[in-house]
Amino acid sequence: MNGGIGLDRLSLNQATVKRLGLRDAVALCVRHDIPAIGLWRDRVAEAGLADAAAAVRAAGLRVSSLCRGGFFTVADPDGRRAALADNLAAVEEAAELGTGTLVLVCGGLPPGQRDLGLARRMIEDAIAALVPAALRCGVRLGIEALHPMFCADRCVISSLGEAVDLALLFPADAVGVVVDTYHIWWDARLADEIARAGRRIVSFQVCDWVLPLPADTLLGRGHLGDGCIDFGAIAAAVAAAGYSGDVEVEIFNEQVWDAPADQTAATVRERFAQVLGAGAGRRRPG
Amino acid sequence: MNGGIGLDRLSLNQATVKRLGLRDAVALCVRHDIPAIGLWRDRVAEAGLADAAAAVRAAGLRVSSLCRGGFFTVADPDGRRAALADNLAAVEEAAELGTGTLVLVCGGLPPGQRDLGLARRMIEDAIAALVPAALRCGVRLGIEALHPMFCADRCVISSLGEAVDLALLFPADAVGVVVDTYHIWWDARLADEIARAGRRIVSFQVCDWVLPLPADTLLGRGHLGDGCIDFGAIAAAVAAAGYSGDVEVEIFNEQVWDAPADQTAATVRERFAQVLGAGAGRRRPG
């Protein structure tokens, strides 16, 4: 009944092994037969852009995405110009790293502001300004809806539907959406919005919603199967929408970060197969 | 430009002064010229239903709502029957207390379950079973969308649109929706959904979204003006939808609870006038 997602589409997002530098993360993927990696700009910068690109290529890994651009909602014009410049650099870095996707966390309300509409217009304007570079570099900007609990301080794009509405304003070759289970699993309209996203889906990220939320709500994510997300239904909708790319496991969690990286990578692989693989549902953990 | 909401529509939800028993909360409202109160079932039970009703009547207060029914998403049929019986009792209590609104917090995923659709069907079935009692008692069931961060454990109805979809399945005299700013302020489609709710709005609750979220995310609410919600825009949409009833200030916050109740009531009144009153926007705090 369920074709599932093969391990040949597994990508380890670097944030899942946050303590590792880029070379160690690449080596970890190779050791655990994980064919793709999602990179973070700070770790790329630390390794050096050209060296990072060479290391990933030498290891034979695909780069499923670069995290991340965004944070466009800055009240003063100088700040907005700086954000734009930084995002233009990120587009070029993505191209040099050989990935077609730059993930955008678009930004929350500017400090002291309450106007969501204004913040959303700042985002639209910034993306419009990035489109030419994205087209030139062959990199698609992936608008990520963040969970509404991050609306005030991190991203005013709070539902997949809103991300799709925004992406559709721009050419499909330049702007798409990120489907991240953690942020959108609760949405009663999710299946329809995934279908509407269609070929605009440029990244599929997975991790589980685990209770209780930790004191730092950014770090509440869990390994697949440890929480309450029905991954099978979401994965089926994403497949039906036409997405057949890499699937990134991205887990922000202090305990996961404290675990030995090899243990984390093994768990990521095992759970991916159990929860998303062929026949998933019959033998899920939990 | 802004007609605003007069203090004659202010209601103090009992949860804002959680440490007070019913009689003390009633006396507080009288002292602070607050004309309405939102009651909680535990405090009503503690005072005795008939005595509670008599105390509120004698004080000349309106009861804007009774909190709360719901928690319908129980895996075993006996548990579901018990929830239904409890909710039938709550409908009758609401009628005896003289309020036309019973607020419903519908329930999260049953423990160990991941099927949001199943949980939502349990809620629909339970509401259907309550409709005859609601009509007979002249009490409307107010479906409250809770913030998506509570989807797993408290309420799988996570957006106003979803609450409206559900309410529209039932007679308008029996089922409506609660608009609570804390839970839905982030929603890009909020204005449209409030318009669609129209006369189905049976309660309007207000409090602010304050960062950082506390360790217990249930308790992160703030006095109007202390956070980042744009109350004016939401209040205008609610007014345009046709709602002209009481407006409940409902704040779950450990520090607010620890403050002297008279200070809390004074702040509630002052902020209500500043943030929601005529001319609000020119002289908002913060």
C-alpha cells in the first residue's frame, strides 16, 4: 500500500549534528551511507566556501539545501539593505556548493512593531529583489513556513498556505516552498495546501513534534517516531504533489546534540526507514 | 477613525484572577466597575451552582461565558460517554448561570495516537450529540481554536477557519466560535475568517502574545499592550462581523496571578480602554 521513501533519498541536515564541523558531518554521512547533506552557512564559512564545496563533492554527497537566508524584516532601510546583500551572497554560496535550494526563514515582527502586514510586505519586496540572482545562479529560494509559535520573533509566514501564496507571486524557477513537518503538521488544510504547492516544493524536511515543549521552544524537535506527527500522510501528499527529491532530517534538540554523532546518524537512518520507508505504518516505533 | 469598544463591554474572565474564589472575583468586578464576568466551572462548583448564580445576579453582573466544556478526544468509548455527560452538565450549568455561551476546548490527540482526522471526527460527533441540549437550554457552544502549539495535547482545532468550518455544520443557535486573540493573531487569513464567522462569533477573548514564552507555554499571556498583537485590526474585524457582545480579558500568567487582584483588575480596565477604546492606537502602551 505504501511505496515509501527509500534511504537513497535520505539527507542529514547539519543542524541535527550541530556540534560537528562540516568535514566531520560529511564524514559521518559517508560512514552511515547517507547520500545527501543539508548544509548551514556558518559551518560552510568556517570550513571556507571553496573547501566546503570540494569536500562535499569529493565525498560524493548531494547537497540537498543550504540553510539559510531570510530575516528580511528589518525596520531601518540600511538594515534591510544589509539583509539583502547577505542573501545575495547566500544565493551564490548555494550555487557554488552545488545545491538548487536556499532555505529562507523570512523574519518575525521588527522589534516594537505589531503590523504583520508590513512585515509580510518587507518579505515580498526582499524576495522580489533576490529573484534575478536566483534565476542567474539556478538556485530556488525556499520559503519556509515556521510554526505559528515563532511568528513574532522568527517568521511571520506561519502556514504552508501563506508560503504558497507568496511563492506563486514569483517565477517557479526562482521561488518555491519548504515543507517541514514540525512547523505545519497541525494544519487541517495541509493536504490541500501541499497539493496546491505542487512543483513549488523545493525541500522536504522532517522531524517529530515531541511534548512537553522544552524551555527553549526552538529545541523541541524529536527523532521520527518519538512524537505525534503522522508522517505517512504528509509524505504521501508530498509525493502526490510531485516532489521526488531528498528528504532532510533536521532535528534541533539539545539531547540529540549531546548524543554521540554516530549514534544520532544511526538513529536517523533507522527511523527514516521505519517511519517513511516501504511498509511504514506496520512497524513504527512508539 | 476608531469607535473603539466601551468599558461597558468589558468582562473579566475569572482565569485572570485565578487565585480568587467566585465571590471574591464577583466583588472585584463590582469594585472596579467591570460589568461582566467569564466564569470557570471549578470555581462555580466550589461556590455551589445555585449560590454562584445568585451571587452574580445579586451583583448585577452579566456572565459573558462559562469556561469550559470540551476534551472530547478520548480513545475509549466509556471515556467519550463520560466526556459527553460532563458536557451536558456544563450546558445546563451555563443556562442556570444566565450565560448564552459555553466555551469548548475540544481536546488534543488521544494519548499515543497520531490521527488528527480521527480526533476531529470525535469532536464533530460530540458536538452533534450536544446540539439538542444546547438548543433546549438556549446556550451556544463556542468552539475555540487553540494556538497550534497546543494541537497535540489540548485542541486539534488550530485555526479560526477550522473552527468556523466545524461550526457551520450545526445550527447557528447551537454552535458558534470563540475568537481569542492569543490563539489566532498570527493567521494571515484571519480577517477573512472572522468575516466568514460573522454571527457565529459567540465570544471575543483578548490577551497579548508576550515573548519569551515561559517554560509552561500555557502561561505566556500578557496584559493588552505588553506584547505584539495588533488588537485594533482584530477588534475592527470582529465588529464588522457583527459581534457586539462582551469582550473578555483572559490572561493565564503566573506573575499576573501573583499580583494583588485589585492591581490586576485596575490594569485590565486601564489597558482595555487604552488598547481597545475609542481613539486607541494614538495612546497605546509599549
